[in-house]
Amino acid sequence: MITQHSLILASASPRRTELLRQIGVPHMIRPADVLEEAPYPMSADEYVMYLSRKKARTVAKSGEIVLAADTVVALDRHILEKPVDQAAALEMLRRLSGRTHEVVTGVTILTDEREETFTITTKVRFCDIPESWMLAYVATEEPYDKAGGYGIQGKGGLFVEAIDGDYYNVVGLPINPISRRLETFGIKPMFA
């Protein structure tokens, strides 16, 4: 029988594990070591679904429920992943400044008998970011492990004028739709 402790999070993201803790879902962490690149040109939705499936299938073991996710920022149908260096982070912020972009997360929940994959999209509007803010921000550690080169839950939240959709999706794990789907797998959020 599958128990609450059988949930495996296929991610090393501290934000994702904290969000699962926040909603009272016990889990173990087993990061998926996969090459994050598309086998052919894909839309942001296709790409995050492909990667979340790949991550879930990579770490899956019999008798477990695996939760895997992948998040990207999309602007003008171009996918912005994690910046590799300061120059890349600065270029991303310049492109996002004063514009609305999409944050797309693909989620896969996998067991021996069942696999469910879905996406959640949130629109985020940035202010016209002063160059001095961008330079100061990329000098911090914050942009480099985040899609699009910013963290809405941290200092990068300063750039956000408005969001349309799920805030937690922008953080990296849309907890409401995940909780609803986990319940169908026998895992319920705990409020105590």
C-alpha cells in the first residue's frame, strides 16, 4: 500500500520542497539527473511536459508516487531557462523589462499504474527595470538557479508589477492543482 511517505520529489529545488512542506505533504527528495534540452523544437508547454515526464521516469521505483516538475519563462515564444552567467542574467532582465511574460510549469505525477502530466501558465508583468537595479540584482546569487533569471519570492519580486494566475507556479510548484491531483493518488494535504 502507498503511504504518505511514498511521495518522491524528483527535484533538488529548495523552493519546491518548501512548498510541499507548507501544504503538509511529506516527501523524500530524489533529484533527477537528466539532460535538460528538447529533442526537437518545442513550445514551452510541450517542453516542460517532456522534461517533467523525463524526470519522473528517471527516478521512479516500484511502489512509489513520483512528483516531477519543470518551470520555464517564455517571452515571444522563446524559452528562457536558468542563466549560465551574469551576462546571460542581465540580458534576460533587459528582455523582460517593461513586458509581460509567461511562466510555464509542467508537472508529472507517476506511479506503477498511472501517469498524469499537466501544465500551468501564469502571466507576469515587469516594470521598466532601471539599469542600476538590474546590475545590482545580477551581482547577487539569486538569479542563477531560476528560470528567467529572477525569483519572485525574493529580491526579484521588486520587478513585478502584476501577475495573472497562480503565484506559486512562478515560485516553481503550483500547489493548488498539484494538491487536487495528489488526492486522486491518495495523498492529501495536511492542515494540522
